[in-house]
Amino acid sequence: MTTSNPTDSRILYIDDNPINRSLVKRLLANYGFEIFEAGTGLEGIALAQENPPHLILMDINMPGLDGHETTTRMRSISDLKDTPIIAVTARTTEGERELALAAGCDGYIPKPIDVDTFPQQIIAYLEGHRDKLNRDEFQKHFDRYSQKLVERLESKLIELQEVNIRLRKIDKMKSDFITLAAHELRTPLAVAYGYADVLQDVTQNEGQTPETFEQVQDLSRRIYESTHRLTEVVNDILNASLINANEMQVVEQPVSLFEVVTSALAELGPFQDERQLDITIDDMDALPFIFGDAKKLQQTFWNLLSNAIKFTPDGGSINVSGTEINPDDDPRFNKKGVLISVKDSGVGISPSDTEAIFEQFYVVGNTTYHRSSKTAYQGGGIGLGLPIAKGVVKAHQGKIWVESAGRNDTECLGSTFHVYLPLNEGLT
Ligand code: ADP
């Protein structure tokens, strides 16, 4: 496809760098060329097929299909097989020109382009000039190019396999989540349903005696507790969706972390007699207040304490301590803050799980034997406690992480969860 006047030609410029594209576009438009642009090889192929250009300028280093591969693909499209394709590239080491020609390019212009000679070079290619390799040279570089293509294909396949494994893991996590969520919702629902049934019988069949009144009170308390648990599960699911959408809002007010931790433990209820755990909270009254959301932080420590209780066998110990952080003394942090550590003598966490447990729906081990509880030994949840804790801490510009020597259900190597919260002074 030619025009009588080369400067009337339509040129497609493919480059992932928008600054390069606008520079070349402006330069060539001054000479009258019509330029259209693409930011990727695939986009370039689609545009060129839709509206075949008179010449194509091809960047080589691009993510996705690179310039060589895009050129090779274009050569197999009948409308483009004779279109001059000129490599415009910063790859200027020895052999790069030959590689571009072996891939199907008709010319090679190194970057940075020379603005004085560039338009003339384009006109020469439009008038039929072609850079050529002799047969031996072509064969040598074509072999090199084929090898490079196979290597790229191999690394892409490996990448795809890895993505596939990750996707399958996420898929499994989601289906486990559905099973666990159904279980978590069904247990308190069945309890509430059962008690409501008994309540109906009691109020229908018994007279208005003081015993009936006590029975009614007891049953309605149990129904209240079950529906309260249902609300907690639903709230966890809703909170998790806020983390995904990055929409967690924190109310900022002065907060005593000592009070927050103490209230979180109190909220876990009277489980001590059943579990015989030695739970201590160090005196943290001297710690500075932080600016944050007391309710959300209480939920965070509730989650950490509930986990520590669940994963520590009877007779074990849990300790909560706090220290003030000054970045001058501790280079791990860049702002003044408070570090709260929840240490347990429980089953511990294996190194391969220490990051993953903060991901949504991640539950260590087999979910088939899931047993819903917030305090029973090895009781289960829906795998949202830690991701929510992480979301809350992140919303406070803090950090949460765990240290553990590994998981061992008999030796119990223990875990320590650390929460760093900056003071956020003045963020009222
Ligand atoms: P859930 O809400 O189901 O308890 P979490 O997100 O709170 O889920 O925790 C995810 C997993 O991390 C748990 O299933 C458990 O295997 C592991 N885990 C959390 N805390 C501890 C701990 N203190 N000791 C041992 N394992 C823990």
C-alpha cells in the first residue's frame, strides 16, 4: 500500500511509553504524516488489522508481546505481510539490529532518535528502502530468535502454572469458606430455633407460675446469645468485604490500649473454668494513648485473644504485654507508637503459614472436622479473624505480624502476635 506523496502516509506507532509516543507523533505530524498509536503489541495488531497503515514503527521492549513477537505475528496477517515495520528501540547492543530483522522487521532505528534525520529515514522506508541480512546471517539470527521465543514460551508456561496453582488455592479457600460460613451460621441458628420451639411449648402449656417465668427467662437468654453469635458472624463477613473495598472507616479518638485489651478479654466470657488457662495482662497503664477507633481495636484484640485461647491447650498460659516505641531506638518503625504483644504457649504456627493466615478465608489444616467455637481448644472460625485484625491495624497505619517457632500439637512451641500502632497524634 503506497501513497503518491510519502508524507501523506498513515503510520502506526507501537510503544508502551506514552512520552515517546507523543514526541514522535508531534515530530512526524509536523511533516504531514497521520499517526495513530498503540500502547501494547496486542493493541497494535488489532489496530493494524482494522485499518492497515502504510508503515509501522515498533518499540521492542514492551510488556506482554514484545516488538519482535508482534512483528512476527503481523507477518502472518495477509494485509500486513508486506507493510514496512521499523524497529525503534533502545536495545542497541551488538546483534540487536540483526535480531529485529530476523524477527521480520524491515529496518532498525536506535533510540534516542535523531530528530533531524528521523523523518527522512521514515520517508526512505516508505519509498522502498529495506535493511537486509544475507542468507547466512539471517539463518544465524533467526535460530537465535527461535531459541529466545521458546525460552519465553517456557517462562510464560511456568508463570501460568504458578498462577493456576494460586487460583486453585483461592478457589479451595472460597469453597472452604462457604462450608465454614454455613456451619457457623447453622449452629447458633439451630440452637435458637430449638429454644424458640421449647419456649412456645412452655408458654402454651404451663400456667403462669414463678418457675415458668424463670424457664422463659432462661430460654430467651439462650436465644439472645445464639442470635448474638449469628450477628457476629454476619458482621465479620461484612467487615471482610470492607477490607476488600478498602473502605474501612476508623473513628479517631484517644484510646487506652490497656482498657481495650482488658475489655476484649472480658467480652470473651466465662470460659476460664472450662479451659484452665493462665491469662495475664501486664500493667500497661503507663502507655501513651493512641488516636484510633476503640471499638475496632477491641475487636482486633478480641480476635487475637480468642485465637490464643483456642490454640492453647488446657493448663497453658497467655500473656499480653505492651511497650512504647521510639523510632530513634528501634529502626523497625518510623513513628512513635505502641507495640502490644499477645504471647501464648499454644500449638504454634508453621513458617509456611505465618503470612497466609492473614489472608482472607485461610484456615490451617482440614476443615472437615470444623467445630465452631470462640474459646474451645482448636475450635474453628471462618478464617476472617486475622484478616479483619490486619485490616483494622492497616487503617491505623500500623503493622501486625506473628512470630512462632513452628506448629507442633504435642510440644506446643507457642506463638506471639505483635501489633504496632503509631500514636497518630493530632489526627483528630
Ligand atoms: P478464625 O476466625 O477461623 O479463627 P483467623 O483468621 O483468626 O481465623 O485465624 C486463621 C488461622 O490461623 C486459624 O485457623 C489458626 O490455624 C491460625 N492461628 C491463629 N492464631 C493462632 C494462634 N494463636 N496459635 C496457633 N494458630 C493460630
